[in-house]
Amino acid sequence: MTLQFKVHKLVCSACAKTITEAIQKVDANATVQTDPKTKLINVETQASRTAIETAIASAGYPPAA
């Protein structure tokens, strides 16, 4: 399934790398696309939305409500 999150703290490629690594700890096969300009993250994953959202928040980048 494809999930999309808006993350206001996503501002650079280092942020994107941290978020991608956090997501891939939950689902090693996840495909992650990040865009610091729009602050959007698209994730193709088999994990639940809650699991991915929690991983992103735990990395210090809580998704917008």
C-alpha cells in the first residue's frame, strides 16, 4: 500500500535519510520517496500506517495531523 505523510521538520537530505532509515527498520522492503521542498513523504510498504507513522515520529520527525 502507498502511504503519504506531511512532515514539517523535513528540510534537507539528511532529514530524508534519517526518516528513510527509520521506516526501513519497520519494513526493510519499503520504498521511500521524500521531498524536502513540499515536506511530503511517500511510502510503498506492507507495514501498517500506524507502524510507519510511529517510526517517523520516533526518529524525531512527527507527521502533521
